[in-house]
Amino acid sequence: MKTWCLCQICTCGRHHCPHRTTRIYDNSGMYCPTTEYLEKYPTYGNMLPPQSLKPTQELQACRGKMEGITTFKSDYRPYEIVRPPRHIPEEYKPKQGKIDLGTTYRRDFNSYTVQPVAIIRPLERQQVQKGKLDTVPTYKDDYRSWDIEKSESYRPEHSYHPPMVKFGNSTTFQDAYVPREAKPRQSFKPSSVAKGSTAPFDGDTSHRLDYRPHQLELKAARPQEVYKPSDQPFEDLTTHRNDFQGLVGETAKVCKPAYTRGTLNVPFSGSTEFRESFQPWEIPPPEVRKAPEYVPPAGSMELHSTSHLDYVPHQARRVVPIRPVSQRRKTSFPFQGKSTTQADFPAWESCRPGLIKQQQQIPSPSGKFDGLSTFRSHYVPHELVPTESCKPFNAALKSSFPFSGVTMYSVEYTPKKQEVCPASFPCPPGYTFETTNPQGHKFFRKAAPTVQAF
């Protein structure tokens, strides 16, 4: 009789067998539909895995030799290009006579006498009343000051008085420190006088003693080859031109998979591998290193250095300059400041050119400006008519008929019975437990129906 696993009995897809540790050498041949990864990390919505973009290996027909004729070569027809004639502009000839500078505005405009505009704003009337204003404001009348007594101070009296006698005890530093006399250090600086050697200089080196000159062999002279051009003509036929044939083929198929957009906007609430592997750590605050307090040394500082103690000043003479003393010749006749350049190139008398002003073609108007514009003269005021509002009134519609609460959902809805998954029970009804295999799958057998005797 056929046995059923708990994973096969489940109808809702949320129940499966508890898996144990896998065994290496147990080949039962059963397919395990659940894994540890699927148990820990559930799927998110109806998101499908991405499809592969790798093209399928299909049979490619027409493996013959390609022709060298392309669509462009077969359909192209050269045309004769004719250069368009160039337009030669005519020579400009200015017109004779004067320009009429009159305008339509000057011809049609009629001046009007304008009166000053009357002020519509009424004059301010300042009402000044003589006499003193003796009134009490509302704030002074309603809010009066209270007689509040000053609270007593509960602060204890300061009874400490500093001592008048000097502190006579000595400190640890005064007891342990013994003053000593500072002695100058001994100078280890070598003397600046060079010590000469009495023995003669030996200039022999290991290279001079061990070096042996050898005679070099002569290099064989290689003759230069003369370039010989090829007698055969250059073959400019390429592989593409030789093998290509313009065959009609099908259009390439689009390998891009269909885009499936997720419908769920709810954030993912389950656990992931990243959340379990990388958990936040508590980082302690950095320790601040306190700098030790500076304690100045006691006593006076010696400012004598090794250079001050060992340096001996010398009395040196001033260096005599090597430059000879210049001897100037004194002459009685005046200096002639003329040169060949001043005589041959005298200064020219040049004047700055004046500004070139263009003559004004339109004469400036004479007389006082009237101040009346075309808009003011032709403007006709009209009364404003308010537009009617088409907005409906915000009033509830009342009906004499009773409200009918029947909808399409309430008419066409057929209630369905919610089936309970048999795998949710410890022992599914209608099945009897049989065995458990090494992978952890529980197998059940259907119970035989009981026949009642008459």
C-alpha cells in the first residue's frame, strides 16, 4: 500500500517534516523539497527569479558561401551633381533727395488741453482739544501691587576664620631635595687643526693591481640588404568582400526577459542571511587620555652652552677691497647732449583728432510736453458686471423612496467553507503513522474504512 509523507499531505504549503542531520551513505532515493535555507528565509511576495539572458542554441540555416553584394551596392544609383548658380548682388546706389521724417502719430494726433487731476482722498482733520487728560488706565485700576513681606534667609553664618600664624611644617620635596652645585660639562669636541701624515701617499688600488687588458676581436661587417619591390599587383580583396552574400534573414529576437514588478509594498518582516550574519556590535566610547600636569623645575636655569664655553673670539682685520679706485677727469667745457638719433629723428607736431559726431536727422521738439498719452485720451471706463457662479448648492438630496441596501457583492457572493489543513494536526485524520526515514520525513498510511455489521 502507498505511503504518504507529511510534506505531501499538506494542502496549504506551510507544513513540512522536521529534518534531521543528513547521512552521507544513505541513498533512499526520496526527493527532499525543503531545505534549511527555505525554513529560515521565506520568499518575499510573488517576486519571480530573474530569467537568463543567454540565447538558446538553435539551428542556424544557410551555412553556404556569402555573396559580396550588399543592399547599398544593388540599390545605389549615382546622380550628376550640378552646382547651383551663385547670386550676384546688385551695386548699391543711394537715392537722391531728402528723407521725409514725418510719422502717422504726428499727422493724426490732436492735442488737448489737460486740467490737473482732482485729489479724491479727503483732507485729514485733526481734532485738537485743549486741557489736561486726567484718567486712570485699565491696567493700573485692575492690577494693584500687593504688600509682600521679605522672606527671612535660612543660610547659616560663615564661622570660618583663616589662621594668623604662618604654616611651619616642611614639605616632602623640601625634605628630600638636596641642592647641589652645577659643574660645567667636559667638552668632547675635536680640535679643528688637521693632522698631516708623515708617510708618502700610496695610490695603488685593487683595480690597478688586478686589471689585465685584453685585445678585442674585430666585429664582422654585415652588408645592408637592398629593398626589392614586389612584381605582383596588390590584391585588395578582403575576406568580407569575398565571403559576404546579401541574404534575406529574419529579424533578431529580443532576449530581454519580461519585467515583473512586485505588487507588495509592505516591508519584509522575515529574517535574512545578512541580518543573522551581521548583527550590530556595541562599541565602547573612546578613552580620553589625560595629559600629565606640567610641574616647572625648581632653581635657576643655566644658559651656558658648549659653544659659549669653548668659543674664543679673535681680533681680525677688515678685508681690503680689490676693486681699483676710479679716477674721474675734470673738464671745464659743458657736456654736449646731442646724439645722431636726436638730430635725424626730430619730434613731430601732432594734434589730437576731434570727435566725429553724426548729425541729428530728427529735430528735437520745441515747447512744453502736454503729458496726455494715447491711452488716457482714448480710454473709456466701463462698469464691472460680476460673473454668475455655476457652483451647485451644498444641500443634501432628499428622496421619498426607502434606501435599498442590495449590492452586486451581496447578491453574487457565495460563502465558501474554510478547509483545515490535515497536516496541522499531530496525527492527520484518516492516516496512521508508520515510519520515519533518516532524513526526518514522517510517512503515514491511509486508514482502511471501517464496515459496520448489520
